[in-house]
Amino acid sequence: MPPPGRERFEGADAPRVAVVGGGIAGLAAATALAERGAQVTLYEGRDTLGGRLAGHRTRLADGSEVTMSRGFHAFFRQYYNLRGLLRRTDPALSRLTPLPDYPLRHISGLTDSFARVPRTPPLSALGFVALSPSFGLRDLAAMDARAALPLLDVRVPDVYERFDDLSATAFLERVRFPRAAHHLAFEVFSRSFFADPRDLSAAELLLMFHIYFLGSAEGLLFDVPDEPFPQALWEPLGDYLQRLGTDVRTRTAVHGVHPCDGGGAEVRTGTSAEPHDAVVLAVDPGALSRLVAASPGLGTAAWRDDIAALRTAPPFLVSRLWLDRPVRADRAGFLGTSGYGGLDNISVPERYEGEAARWAARTGGSVVELHAYAVAADADPRGVQDELADRMRQVYPETRRARIVDARHEWHADCPLFPLGTHHRRPAVRTPHPWLTLAGDAIRCDLPVALMERAATTGFLAANTLLAARGVRGQVLWTVPRAGRSRTLRALAARAGRDGTHPAPGR
């Protein structure tokens, strides 16, 4: 709960607050501040809102105007704060549509499904094991049950203190997790961080297990927007912010934030330098590092070093292909894949997105989207794009006869990377300045949240911190429990820790 305080600012006491970054974190911060009466200016360097979930219009070879974005994103039902943000313009979340399953396929032929897995913990985890073809009785007998006990009671920040020095792959090997299940399930989850599981902190993997299996009752099913991101989510939210009095400035990059005598800072763009009483920096890790480097008056030497130490994940590719004939009617809207070279998932947007469905209905074709995460930095882009198309034909053989009407490829490398042993250096929402806060999915948060939900939650926390300093009540936040739901399982995990059967790695 946020600290108690008055409901909102009134009149002349309303502070001027700059929110730098128009992605999920910046939109959450701007919303919480504007709703409490602050005078908010939202700066976004691109011409649209949404950050890494933005989109842009493009014209295909057949003359169709469509929206290209950075690809499929699952809005899990545990994303309470993100969904709360979206409810500002869509109270019933009617612009999100559920997908019936979250299927995973390995090249060996093994396929997992979450449609029939119970949602109530611990039955969710047990049901997954019982129903998954990747868990045989021999595999279960070979697992190191004691080494797996920390999965039963994940706590933040304790999980980072114990497991941040260990890789996700090393943890699964320590547990003797079945190799097939390792590739089919946990590797798919870990790569959702846009990183190879050998380079990802085991703490993040354990946190994901807690969020989706033992810490919540929503399971692993999710919703997706029924139209492209701009139309379904960000344009309505931008209009909402403007109705609250927010000055939304797209195509306005911030080049420096310079502290003012007496508090606050001057925010400098290419065309102006304006004073603000408070500032929220809600940009990706690379942009944050560059902005702090260009603002020599910010922070302490140690804080600036921690900002400079932030790293981004390897490049990733989103390829969207418009085909002249349909994929099979039983193809899932989303399929996670493993073992198919660089292909991490394949989706069929016409199954859930109105724009893609209208194109498919009009032309008789299909829209297919392919993702490749953690691509080698020296990889040939055209070669990777061609490989994904070849893998699509392997996964969905009916596409071998399809002609590609047009294609769009989005290459980016701006997602946070969480290397081993670096959690203690992640910058927090609070900074050395009482008037400056940080937000984003790279920012340390002592709540059980990840990915888009971490962005939304830290955005609200950044606003709450500034509001509390001025005696105004902030946004109420919701998360899955900060410890395992089952008292019995928590006791087992605690006993393992007392017995010394699972000491902190690297200690």
C-alpha cells in the first residue's frame, strides 16, 4: 500500500513533472501523476507511444496498409498492474482476447500444452509434470528433489541473494531436470528474457516459476490485444493522458537532465530547455546510460557507475510474412518452439488480431510472425531472416507452397540483460536525488514481477515515490504473493535451507 496522504494536488501546488520515455513504464508513471493533479510533460523520442510495444503503419506490395510492430507479446493474467493501467481506457479489458492454449513444441515431436493444467497451486506445477510428455517416471526418479526445493518458496529479494550467481542452465542441471523438459519448457520461458539461458540469472528463472506456477492461480494462459498495439492500447491511453492535462510530446528526444539549484532539473531537448520540479526516467538500458552520461550533474559516482554497467540483451528479430494462401485452420495463434535453429516462436496473428484477420479474409492468405531471440551479434541479418522462413516451412509444412506477398523485419537490441551476479548493481526506483526516479523492466524491484509487469509496476512506484514526498497518496499496487502460497511447501523449502542442503551458490 502507498503511504497515506491527500487525494491530489490542487491548483498552484501541483508540481511540474517530466516523464522521459513513452513505453509502458513511462505511461504508468505519467498516468499515476496526472491522475493526482501533477502537471506532466511526457517526452518520447519516437513518433508513437508504446516503447518496445509501439507500431507503425506500412504499405504492402499489394497496396494494403497495415501496422508493423515488434511482435507478439503475451498479456498474462498475473500482470495485475499493467492490466490496471489498460483499464483506464478499457474497464472490462474488452480489447484483450484470450488464446485457448500456450502450446510448446520441440523438434523431437514432443509437445506441451497448458490448456488442461490446473491453475491452483501447487496443483498447477504437479499438473504440468503429470500431463507433460517430457516427464517420464524414470526422469522424475532421477531428479534431485532436495536441490529443487527452493522452487517451492521463492521470495524477493532473497531469491537474488541466493541464486543470482548461478545461471538458469546450471540450476536445471543441478536439479537434474529432464533434458527434454529443460528444452521444451524452461528454455522457452528463459528466452522470453531475450537471452540464452546460459547467460541468464537463475534467480530470474525461479522468479518466473513462482509467478506462473506456485505464486498465482491464473496459470499460464494469457490474453492478446485484438487489434495492433497502437490502436488497441496506446492511442486510447495517450488520449486519456491528454484529457488529464498531460503535455504528450512525441518526436521529442531528451538529450540531458541537469539539476537546478534548490531542487528539480532542467530537461533539455533539441529545441528547448525547461525546468521541472521532478523527473522520471523511463527509458531502455542503453538510452538510460547515454542520458546519464550526457547529464554530468546527476547522481553520485557509484550510482553513475551502476547505470553505465547496465547491459542490453543480444539482438532479436521479428519477421512478419504475408502469405498468398492460408495456414491450416487448426494452427495455434501462438506456438513456442525449441530445437528449430534460431526460431523461438511462431504466431498466426489472424487468429486474434482484427487487422490481420481482415487482410486474410480479403486475400485468402495468412499472416505469420516469426521470432528469433538472442541472435549472435555477428550473424548475417539476411541469413537469419531466411533461416526463420525455412523453419516456418518445417514447422508448418503447408507454407512450403505459399508465396510471400510481402515481408517486414524488425531488428532490435534494446532489451535488458540480467547477467549472473549483477542484481546488486541494478539501479533502483529511488536515486540519489529526491526529485528523480527511475522506471522500466531493467530497474530493480523488490516485488515478484517480471517483463512487462515489472515495467508497469516500477512506473507506478516511480510516481508513488514522488507523490509521497509531497504528501499525496499514490497508486495501490497488486502482485502475486511474495512467498509460496502453500505453507507445507514453504516449510519443506525452509527445512532444506536450515539443513544446508542447498547453500547459496558461489558463497
